[in-house]
Amino acid sequence: MLAGSHNHSTLLTFHQRKWPEEKIKVPIEPIPGFNLRAQVVGQGGSYVKHIQQETKCRVQIKGRGSGFFEHDTDREADEQMYLHVACVY
């Protein structure tokens, strides 16, 4: 589990290896005119890229309002927005 987190933790299988994975809920209600995803990702993905370079983990925003479409359903996950962190490097 990642430091400071008390949420769902699993292992991600990638090429027959298991990698730590964490789901961190974003407990913020939508605010009209405020794009939370854009604020977290940063211009051109700069914030997420920085986090990934520093931590060597993949970071994605998923859930309702995230704009991330799950591969198996081609829809956003029907759950509260969350930050998905998987250490795969």
C-alpha cells in the first residue's frame, strides 16, 4: 500500500509480474465551471507526467467525470472519481 493511503489496494498483473496498485478516492462533488480533472492533470499532462517521473508509477484519473473510458465497457467506471496509481516501472 502507498504511504498515507487507507483505500482499496490490490496487485496488478503485468507480463506475469504483480505490481502494487492503489485506488485513492477523490471525495469532491462536481463544481459547475470547475474542471477537477484538468486541474489534477495539468496543462498538457504536466502534473501527471511529473508525478510519474518522480514516483516511477502510472497515475490515471478514473470514475464518473474523469473522461477515462474502461477498456472492457468503453464507458467511465460507475463510481466516484478516483486516482488510480500503479507502480509498474
